[in-house]
Amino acid sequence: MELLFRLQEIILLLYFISLSLLSYDLFTRNRQVRKAALYVMTPAVILHFLTVVQLGMSLKRIPIMTFSEGVLTLSLGLIVLGVIHFYRNKSEFVLLFYLLITVFLLIFYTFSSLNFNSTALTLNIVNELLLVHIGSALIAYAIFFISMIHAVTFLIQERNLRKKDFNRSFFSLFSVETAKKLMIRLAFIGMLFMVISIIIGIVWGIQIIGYHVFLDLKVIGTVMLIILYALILTEMKLNGNMRRFAKSNIILFALVMINYLVISEFSNFHLWSL
């Protein structure tokens, strides 16, 4: 069981890296990043395929008879279909969608294949997955904070440039260009870490309390924040209004803190899981 789980961990890690790189490519249109994403995805798909084959050989049948087996086989079918679709149409967005669903299904299979009431090994595995969930969220909060700091810096420096106010603070802070690049890239990276965290958290929650997890205020708040970050990044990409993006970034970080510090107090699920 441990060897199988470690293999699934490697597959998920490779998929997460590929997902992050594809998202970055979709945002920046960087061909080198796209190639790197495909290079990382290739061994993940191969290992995924071998996992399904190994399960089928151990069962001596096609692994589709139970819900858990069906989820694993479906996840493989989706990523293979996504790769074929990509090579036919060259659409990173479509491949990203297939990959996101595949990751969700693979995490769901990983949790559903564990017996939460049995061995110490199982509990250790669950703790590792929860560590990734919590760690990803905390990393996202830290990155959002740094992005917000650069958004404030951008507004200050942009104002100084407009008014030609080259005072001491102007030379002690980051340049406008540096602040602009960092506030955008960090907001995007923070959003990716938050997506990873919420996917693992939702799948784990489904196994523990069922689909009531979707009614949890913390989950709803986190999903809304991811959507809002995606919206301001998309709007900035389309219109190029950096001042609006910087102001929205600052406001969203305040909402992130409210979601983390305040909304959590009304979340029975998260309080129970501590």
C-alpha cells in the first residue's frame, strides 16, 4: 500500500508542476514554459498508465467494477484524451481543463482508497496529504501578502512618477516595473497554491463529512477568492490597467485575511478538523 501511495504521490506532484507551468504559459504565452509542462506531464501520464495496468493485473480484470476503480481509470482516460486533444488543436486551455479534472479525480481516488479507521500507516498518509493542504494554503497567504506589498509599492511609485516627485522614498523603493512584475506574478502563483490547497481540502472533506463540505463557509469563501483573483488577473491581461489591478490586489488581500481569520470561526468543518 505504501509503495502504491508513494507512486501516486509522485504522479500528483508531476501533475501539479505541469498544471502550474501550463497555467503560467496560458497567462504569459511562454513557449519554453509550455514545453517544460509537457516534458513534466509525459512521465506522469506514463506512471499513471502503469498504475492502472498494475491494478488491473492484480485484480485480473479491467479496473472499472467499483466506483474507486472507475475514478482511477476515468482519470487516466481523461488525461490521455486531453493530450490527444492538445496535439490536434494546440489549445493550452483545453489541456489545462483536462489536467485539472484529472488531478481532482486522482486525489479523490487516493483518499477513497484509504481506510481512515485502520492502520497507523493510513493515518500517516492522511496527515501527509493534510500537511500539503494546510501548507499550500499558508504559502498562498504569504505570497498574497508579498504581492499586496508590491501593489502598494507600485501605487506609490506610479504616483511619484506622475507628479515627478523624486523624493527619498522614490529611490528607496522598488522601481515601478519591478513592483508591477512581482505583484502580478506573485498573485498568480499564490492563486495556484490556493487551487492546490482547495482541491485537496474538498476531496478530503468529501471523504470525512460528505458533500456538506461544499456548504462550509470557509470553502465557499476560498473558492470565491480564487475566482476573484482569476478575474482581476484576466481583466488586467485584457485591459492592461495596472492601477486598477494593484488596488484590487490590496482589497483582495484584505478579503483573504477576513476569510482566514474571521470566516474560519464560523466553519464547523475546519474547527472540527484541527
